Amino acid sequence: MRIGELAERAGTTTRTLRYYESRGLLRARRDLNGHRTYDEADLKLLRQIRTLRDFGFDLEETRPFVECLRAGHPEGDSCPASLMVYRRKLDELDALIGELRAVRAQVGAQLARAERARDGLAAEALVPGGPEPRCELGGQEQ
């Protein structure tokens, strides 16, 4: 198949395929007229790259999976190098989850503080002569 058909079947663009070729992830063969030609194995390889990219892997992280497929393995993640990339990605995700939990805890604490402050102001407003409750985020007063 030609580059346009491969791009369409893989759900990508010819520009992306040329970029992958320039990075050594995709190997084009040439027909007698010099046009790039590809086969089903190339489509499988592109689907592997796309799946990994959808999971947040950067392009270079897909290389061991591509090489595994090229080596004749039925799946790109059946080689030791691919498994190492999975392990690194899981470690990276665990670290990000930890960071997000910490940020969530901080935001939760800020919300609790803000609600206490609001409740305190509301209670003061109920006292005769107390301040009028006001919200600066509620828009312009008219």
C-alpha cells in the first residue's frame, strides 16, 4: 500500500508517517516508480505506536516496541526492553499520582479554610450591626 492509504488506515497523516520514517521508526520500501510502499506489518507497527502515544508514552519510548515487532515477535510488548519501558512508565505514573494527591489535599485544605471563613462572616452578619456578607467573586454589586 502507498503512504496515503497507510495513513488513512492508521488514522494519521502522511506527514506523521514521514516523520516516523525520519526517526527510524517506520521503514518505507520503494516501488519501481520510487513511491513509498508499506504492508500490513507496518500498519500493525503504527497501531502499536498510536496505542502507546494515547497512553502518554513519548515517541522515543515506543522504539523498543517497534524493534520487538520488527524482530518478528507477535506483540510489541513481549520483549524485555518493552517490559522495562512499561515499568518506567508505571513508576512515572505512580509519582504523578502522588503529586496529584498532594495537590488535591492542598486544594481540599484551602476549600475547608475558605468555607470556615465564609461561615464566620455569615455568623457575624447575623449579629445586629455586623458586617454585610459579600462575595467578591459573585460579580459586580448593583
